[in-house]
Amino acid sequence: MKFLNHLSCIGLISLAFYSQFSSPSPETPTPTPWPEQFHALLSMSLNESNQITDLWYDWPKGRNVNVMQKQLGVLLYDVEWDNGTSFYYTLGGNPTCRTMNFEVGIPRPDFLNGANYLGTQVVDGFLCNGWEKVDFIWYYEDVHTKRPVRWDFYDGIITHVITFEVGAALPDSYFQAPEYCFSKEKDTSQSY
Ligand SMILES: *[C@@H]1O[C@H](CO)[C@@H](O)[C@H](O)[C@H]1NC(C)=O
Ligand SMILES: *[C@@H]1O[C@H](CO)[C@@H](O)[C@H](O)[C@H]1NC(C)=O
């Protein structure tokens, strides 16, 4: 699942829509920006499939890795760069790679700026503040710890945050797409 591609869309959309939101009053909670580096284990449910995503977000280095395991599927790596290039590849016996170029890069830590506050709600058993942004994402953050608990996309994809390790980062070598990603024609794609 193109997890961050969804989020990247918000960057574009928010350019157009940000001005429609009035600035929040002092007592209105605002979403905590994402840490510049973190590791999260995500449990995602789509309409008819389930997936675990191992997410490594690294804003200072402009990159982001999703290791995606669909239920009884193939382990898929998605290395996304802030210049808009994403590599989707598998390792092992019959490796594949697709390179995609998007209009925007990885989401900024403050991609939720300007979201509408929805109030508090118990989500996945945690008391959360919720926000909605441009009818695209509904985002829930623990009131006390400020950690993200869950976010839902407009298209029915629901993401539960299982672990959230602030400051965790992977060694550079982990982000290097395999050689076979560079030996064939690139696919190009729009991100929206
Ligand atoms: C973006 O950065 C990555 C990593 O440095 C690189 O492999 C890729 O070719 C770059 N894409 C573009 C369009 O420059
Ligand atoms: C899930 O189902 C809804 C309703 O049928 C559809 O609009 C949406 O695009 C689907 N989402 C995905 C990710 O397939």
C-alpha cells in the first residue's frame, strides 16, 4: 500500500486548501508534528486485505522506508525519497522492482497543519484527540502521550499504530535500492 503516497497528496492538497481554515483558538488542540526520525509498526486494514507495515521515517535524510507484508503475500519494500522517486521491490528468488516518480516527496513532519479538530474520542482503546484534513485523512493521537494511535484514509484504509519509537533510524545501506532497480525503464506515475 502506498502509505506515504497518500500522505504526500495532503501536501499538495493543503497548498490549495490551507487558507480555507481559520487559525485555531488557543485552547484548540493541534496535532503533534511527526518526530524527524521514527520507526513504527503499523497494522493496516483495507477493504478486503490486511497488511503489516514496518515504517522508518527519516525527514533530515529525506527518505522513508515501508516494508510491507500483506497477509500471506510477498514482502514488499518501498523506499521513498524526498525528490519524488520511489522504489518498490522484492528480494529473494524472483526479485522485482518498480520505480515510480511522484510530484511530491515524503510528507513533512507538520503535514497535518491546518487540520480540523474533531474533539476527543476513544479510539482503539485510547483516549484521543482527532483531526480531519481535507476529507482525506482522519487522524487520532493519544491525548496524554501525544503518540499517533490511528489514521483513516478517505478510501477505507485504516492504519493502527502498534509501536512508535521516536528517534529510531536505519543504517544508510538499508535504504539502497537493489541493482536491478536501475537496469530497466522507469515507470512514471502521478501521485493523485
Ligand atoms: C532521488 O534520489 C534517489 C536517492 O539518492 C536517487 O536514486 C534517485 O535517482 C533520485 N531521483 C531523481 C529523479 O533524481
Ligand atoms: C473500499 O471500498 C469503498 C466502497 O466500495 C471504495 O469506495 C474504496 O475505494 C475502497 N478502497 C480501497 C482501498 O479499495
